[in-house]
Amino acid sequence: MPDHESPAPTASPHAGNLYADDRYMVRNPHQVRHLLQAMIDQRAMLTVHPDGRDQSFPSAVLEVDSHGVILDASPVPSVNQSVENASSLLCFGQVDKVTVRFHLHGHHRIDRDGHVAFEAGLPEEAHHLQRREFYRLETPVGDSPYFELPDPDGGKAIRLRVLDISAGGIALLLPAEQSLLKLQSRYTGLLDIPESTPFSTALVVCNLRQQRQPNGVEMTRAGLRFSDLPRGADNTIQRYIFRIDRLRKARSNGD
């Protein structure tokens, strides 16, 4: 990842009850309410994904108390119907320009002053970085994003597995004597994240370093930062990170 970013946690290689993202989880109900109230005070927009799918709609936190939270509904009836049919809502917002994400369950439609809204219980936890750094996820081999770069010689696009990913950038692994990427150069390619639609994005190469693999082979690890993420791409990355974290947590707990 880019050299100038603060160190971020990576998934632990050891099995256990904790996983890397836990240090950013807020579980105290008072603190969760404080984050949601801050969204109201700052008039922060919320992006809501029914069942964590690609489909989303813009919303906002309208009310929060010790019992639960009320979200604004969509002006589109079909979207509200999909929200009603969803088993959960994955929500992304910002407090002081730092991303907050949380899951809502047991939501239901209500009438609020003649307008449609959705009410749910207070989320049990919220993910909040608490400082301006990017959480970096080490990607699983069998469920990894890929970055496709055009072949400079005009051949088939070069497809590279993403080793880790954050809202700030990605890391790739290339042959030791690679000539495809150069420091501080900008490249545009296709980022393919599992369970999402691939999107084109530009990245700048921030570091290149040699790395010996377990089999003894020398490779080049490249850290790249996003230069021009398209609209909605940040949410796509966050949803992928959220899904992998939840799977790892479930496995560590024996679920």
C-alpha cells in the first residue's frame, strides 16, 4: 500500500476469538448511539444496501435513542418494497469524514409525519476507524479481487490477484524482474471484486519491493493507491471487506 499511509491491521494468520477488525468495532450502546447522533447532527448521508447487495439507496438517520434508530426511506416505492423484504440492511455513513458502517436487523416500515421511514433496533456494533487511516484487508486466495491491466504489447489483458485491499489502494504480486509497473506512474485498469460488478479505476504505484515467497521464489510486491475511484466504488470495497471479515469471524467462533 502507499508508503505515506499509517500502518493498518491485517488479518491474523492464527486462529482465535479475535480478528483484525475488532480493534475498530464499537460495541458500547452509548458510543453506538453517539455515532448515529453525530450523523444526524452533521446531516450525513447514509448509503443503505438491502441484504448487503449491490443495489442501494441514499438515506439518513432521522432519530436515534436507546431503543433503536429510524432511517429515511426511498422516494421509490419498489426500492422500499425491497427494503421491507430484506432480512438485514448494511449501512455506510461518515462522521467527521471517517467511514462508519453498521448492520440493522428486524427493521420494519413506519409512517413518520406522513412520510415513509424504517425503524430498527439499535445496531449491536458499528465499525469506526476513529482516526484517518485505512483498514487493510488481506484477501483470501479463493475469494480474492483481481486487477486487470491492459497489455502494453497489445495482447490479452494481464490479470493479477489483489493481495490486500483498503479504501486507499491495493497490493499486487508480480514476477521479480517485472517491467509492467514503474514507481509513481499512473495506470488505469479494471478492478474485479467478488459478488460485485467490475469497475475501471486509476492507481498510482507508491512502492515496489522484493519479497521471498514460502517456496523460495523471489517476487515483487507492488503497493498502489487509488487515484480516481468512480462513484460508489468505495462502498463496493467496504462491502467486500465487511463480508470477508464476517466470514472470518464466524469461522473463528466455530459457526
